[in-house]
Amino acid sequence: SRPRILIARAIFPDIVERLAAHFDVEANQDDVLWSPAELAARMADKDGAFTTGSQRVDAALLAASPRLRIVANMAVGYNNFDVAAMTAAGVVGTNTPDVLTETTADFGFALLLATARRLTESEHFLRAGLWNRWSYDMFAGAEVHGSTLGIVGMGRIGQGIARRAAHGFGMRVLYHNRSRLAPALEAECKATYTDKATLLREADHVMLVLPYSPEAHHTIGAAELALMKPTATLVNIARGGIVDDAALARALRERRIAAAGLDVFEGEPAVHPGLLEVPNVVLTPHIASATVPTRRAMAQLAADNLIAFFDGRGPLTPVNTVPYPGAPRP
Ligand code: GLV
Ligand code: GLV
């Protein structure tokens, strides 16, 4: 009989149809937000799942899903996976690297420019009919071209941002990462490796693009914000929890840094109330990879992972190593 697949959130209808040609599919095209218990009940008889990053795959869910072999996440980040628990259970996880790199780097730049040049704040002013109050320093922001960009997290997306910054905007690029890039890649990105404190002290703009891990929790907190220039901006397109949002809200209110641009939040979709109260922040609802072609490519890659796995070709972009094809679940 055909493998049974759960598609946990609404997705492009033709991709549901494509999966339905291979599998017995239970789809959630009404996009109901299931509780963990409701998700677990639906997973009880499934061999595979298509997730979007907002469903937690942990030991409890795995215990409730005895047939499960693969979870295909439609995201490059997979902090919704308890990878150790999945590996222990013999369940492979897959993500969607590469297909979203340039689109996400574009968005990092959009958020940097919007933050430095106070785009949303000025639009609110215009819409409020306040334009008669012109002044010489109205929405005067920070310079982007020719300034120093500090990138924390130099994976593929970080490198894409570095190229845009160095080649497109004549910026000096500093980066910090767990490991240094190969010299040829450093040269291509025109990026200089520094420790985190130097980066925070010297950057006019700080961009966070590192994956979430417990070690990366609050990579930027009060102590790090205190190192930044009072004129600096901070952009987070990485993950909620990388920044201490309460400390950031305080720093923005007290103008200890100039502004922030945030696409991700601790506890999203909730947003720290302090961030909603300050004007010097640009807020977007986790949309850095959201272009039509890229969202399609991500969904196709997640579907390709499921199809390749059950075809016997193995997962295409796994995040963990489990015996393949392997024995049935213990
Ligand atoms: C989005 O945040 C992703 O990880 O793809
Ligand atoms: C992370 O995986 C990245 O592509 O930057």
C-alpha cells in the first residue's frame, strides 16, 4: 500500500496534487492551526510528514507516530526539530537549503535599507497626514553605502549579503562565524573575519544570519548591545531567540542603538510589546524567503525529499543521518 503522508499546513494546491499522485495524503488546506495533541493524533498512522517550521517534532510526537520515517520541513532552519530525538527514533528530517539563499539575502538587504533609512516610520508619518511638518532632519537616517557591515553567521545567506554589501554598496564587510571561510571565499565576499566584540564595536550595521541553536540563544543581549555604536542598526533575519528581544526593546527606547529591523521574534507570532511601542524598529512577519518562485521552490524541494525517500533514492537534503532504508521503527 502507498505511504501515508500528512501535510501539516496549507500549501500550493498543485504540490498537494503532486504528492497525492505518490502517496495517500491528508492535507490541511483549510490551514487549521492544530495543537500538538491534534497534530500527534493525525500523525499516528502516517509514514511521512510535510511541515513548515511551526510544528514541533519532538520525542512526544515521535512516540505518538510509530510509523513515521521522514519529516520534510519547508524551511532552511529546522529548530522545530529535536534532531537528537529524531535520530534516536530513526526518523530523517530534511530542510530546504540553497533554493532560498539569494531571495533571503535580498530581504536582509531590504530590511537593512528600510531600517537605516527609516522607511516604515516615514510612511506612517505620511499616512498620518503629517507631511506639512517638514524639517531639515526629517527622517534623516544612517548611511548604508560605504559604511561597515558586520555579519554574524556566514553561511550561504550571509555570504550572499556580503556580496551585495561589498560589490553593490561599497561597504566594508566584517564577519563572525563558528569557522572561518576558505581564503578564496573570503576574497570573493570581500569579508574580513573578526571576533564578535570587534565586529559589534566597529560595525555601523549588524546583520544576524546564524542558525538557531541553544549555544546561539541570546547571541545579542544587553552586553552585546552595549558594545554597539549609538548610531548603529541591528537586523535579525535569523531566528527568534538569537536576540534578547526585551533587552533590544530597552536599548531602542533608550536610543543606545539607533534602530533595528526584525523579521523574527522570540515566541513569534507573539512580538515583545516593548518592540511594538518604539518607533525606531522595522517589523516584518518572518517573510525573508517569501517570493512566489522561492516559496514554490521550497515546497517542491520538501515534496522531492518525500518522493525520493519513499522511491528508495534516499532523502535529498537531510539534516541528520539515520540508517537508510533501515529497519522499521523500533
Ligand atoms: C525560514 O525561516 C527558513 O528557515 O526557511
Ligand atoms: C544557512 O543554512 C544558510 O544558508 O545561511
